[in-house]
Amino acid sequence: MSSCPFHAPAGETTAPSAAPPLPLPGDAALDLDAELAFLREAHRGVLPAVRRAELASALAAGSPAPLSSAELTWAGRIAWRNHARCIGRLHWRSLVVEDCRDLSSAADLADRLREHLRVVQESGTVKSILTVFAPPSRRGGPGPRIWNPQLCGYAGYRQTDGSVLGDPANERLTAFACRLGWRPPRQPGAFDLLPWIISGPDGKPHLIPLADGAVREVRLRHPRLSWFEELGLRWYAVPIISGMRFRAAGTDFTAAPFNGWYMGTEIGARNLADPHRYHQLPRIAERLGLDTSTPRSLWKDRALLELNEAVLHSYAAEGVKLVDHHTASDEFMRFLAREKNLGREVSARWDWIVPPMSGAATAVFHTPLREFPSTPDFHAQPSPFDASAPQGCPNQKESSRS
């Protein structure tokens, strides 16, 4: 019997073809061939020497790569195809890339982000979009940033008893928004939408309030359990990742929000179920009348199943696109097969690809996967938050978790 792929040896990573690194300002070095290799797809197999020289010259001077809009589109799509933590890459060719590299101010970013949000959520079909704003003018320099990890998110209020009302993942963002002047509702709740915090190249954060109704939300109900809606649970329709950097052609785009659509377990088995997030399984188990005194009763499993069924049912009832984890697993296997037929190896993190519920019932659980560096790709970047941001927010009231 083969070992669990998560614990199996990762194997050796094949190094890219050797090429003299490109010297850059600040004693940095860049593997130019590796960074520009993706452009062969944009140019139908061969990157013209003149075009390569243009890009190399800009990078050698420490400037952003002057990609055309068509090249930028290929970069965005291939970054999605390369991203080791995404199970939904079968659809990478459908990504729409909005070239907004002429925009860098907080106000301009906010205007464009409103349009991104409107387009991706208005019909419920959820079009995948990457909006690329201006990169830093010099390599390693400051660029515009969106401080929210996602464009949509719920506030997390620290209570006097140490608990958090709302989403604990956003406690720090909530406190910083308050420092900038945001005022929560007079009666704070568990699902208060946060404003945006955006900075231009100067790094100064600007608070951008959201208009009422700007974010589409889905209220959760269950197809058989009439009491489920009384829990007051909901989630936003579309995940728009806004805190990562997009790297392509030796250039880091520090503000490049992108979205796909949700897999149900992201909401039902993580956001609403994790003990360090909304921690709803005990509440659901209580309403189900389950024995929570021992894990052998499998009360967590039963509550988790009902929560995830509610998520799938509710998004379908609202006409909002969302995929179940079994379908997503099957699609990823199709993606792997397709890439293999094209002679491309797939970088993937097993612990991110395997769904957080019923993993062994999906094909990806039994598939050895290996993560290795690739470019273009999306990467985490250091948090822009001031570490001195105060904990807590005005208008907080002692409240039970809801």
C-alpha cells in the first residue's frame, strides 16, 4: 500500500534551465528565462528576440516589465493555472483580466473595485476576474495596496470576556478601521460588513465606506430543518482575494484582486465551523439534540454535514454559483489529466487541495501531489498593518456569539 500522499517524500524539484541571472538594482538577481517563459504561450510558441530585449532592458533598469494587455492576460491566466493552493484550476482559461495599470491612487482603486464587485456578483453566475493595478515604479519599491485580505469580510469585535463577536480572522482589520474613523453599527452584530482600507504608493491608508447593498449576501437555511434559519447565519456571495501580490515577468503587482467562486466547504467546513472562526458546530449540534459529551457520538460530523448541506442549498436557492467539494475534486482530476497530456507538471499542495470534509471520499485524497515554485503566480505579502493599532472598537457591547 502506498503511503499517504501528504506525508510522502516530495521528491526533487527540477531546476529550470540554467541561464545567467539578470543583474538588478540592489544586488538582486532574476532568472530572466524563467520569468519570461510563460510569454511563449502568449506569442504562439516563440518569444521574439526584440520583445525579449525590451522586457529585459526594463527589468535590468529596475522598472516594471512593460507587458502588453494581451501578455498581462496570459500572465493572469497562467498564474491561476500555476497556483498550488487552488482546486478550481480547470477553468483557468476563463479568467478575465482587467488592465488597470494606469491607476494607483486610493480613490481610483476604490472606484474600480466597486465595478469589479458589481460585475462578479450581479447575476449570480460569478465571472472570474483579475483586476491589475499599477505596480511599484521601481523594483522593491512601494506600490498601491488593498489592506483587506478579501474585498468582502465581516468585522470581529473583541469582547470584555475575551471572546470575539463576529469573525475573529478580521479582529485586527476591524480595530484598524476604527482607528481610521470607522464606526460600527450602534448594535454590533456577527455579520457587520467591513469598509475597505486602501493605500496608494505613498502607503497612507484611506478608509473607503461601502454603500448599503454593495455586497451580495446569502442567508443560510436548510432544506429540511426549519429552525436552521433562526441561527441567523449568512455569508457573502463571492470571494474576492485582495491581499495577495501577483507576480509576472519579474514584476510584483501589489494590488491585484481576483476572484473565482466558492467551494461549499470553504464556508461550511471552515469559515463557519472552525473553532477559531465562527465555531457554529456546537450550536447546530444542540439544535439537533446530539450528545456532545463525547466525540464518539460523531456530533461534530453530523453537525458539519447539516451545515454544509445548508450552504449548498442556500446558494442554489439564491442562484449564486458555488461548487460542492466532490465536483471540485473531480474537476481537479480532469485538470491534472489535461495538464499531463500537454506535458506540464502541476504544482499542488495536498493539504490545500483535499477538501476539509470527507477528504477520503474524493479522488484527490488518493493522488500524490507536489508543490514547487512557479511563475507567474499569486503570493502572500507582508501585512501593511501598523502593529500599534489598538485592540477593540467603539460601540462594542457584550454579546453572546451568534
